[in-house]
Amino acid sequence: MVKNRLFSSLRLEWNQLGSMDSPAFTSFCDAIGKNKSLIELDLRNNDISHVGGTELAAALKRNATLRILGNEWFEKWIFHDLVVL
């Protein structure tokens, strides 16, 4: 995902990403942070915890191309953390 420039939208709703072990979710967040083509990311209904959310917020801060984030529970607090981080 870091080097892939072919896709601009990634829809991962209902994939239980929040249940991934920490190293796997860390790798996912790292790839999101480094990706330069992704414009839309849908993570709805993935049970992302506050720890995973904080990690994802840090990755989103590093991503300059992402414009649309879909995650109904996560959206309630992510943008606050983006400002605080």
C-alpha cells in the first residue's frame, strides 16, 4: 500500500481491523501514513479501540492526500485527537 499509486479509494468496512494484533495494525497505520494516492478511506464498523484510534490519528496526520474518512464511531473523536496530537 505504501508504493501503490493505482488506487485512490479503499473501503474496508466490516473487516474487524480493531481486532488485529498491535504489530499488524501498526503496519497498516504506517502504510496509511506513507501512502501518496489514497483520497478516501472507509473504516466503518471495525471496532477500532482508542489505542488503535490514536495510532491511526497519528498516521492520518502524516498523510497529505486523504480527504474523506468514513468511520461513524471513530469520527466522533478522531478530529479532536488530530488537533491535540
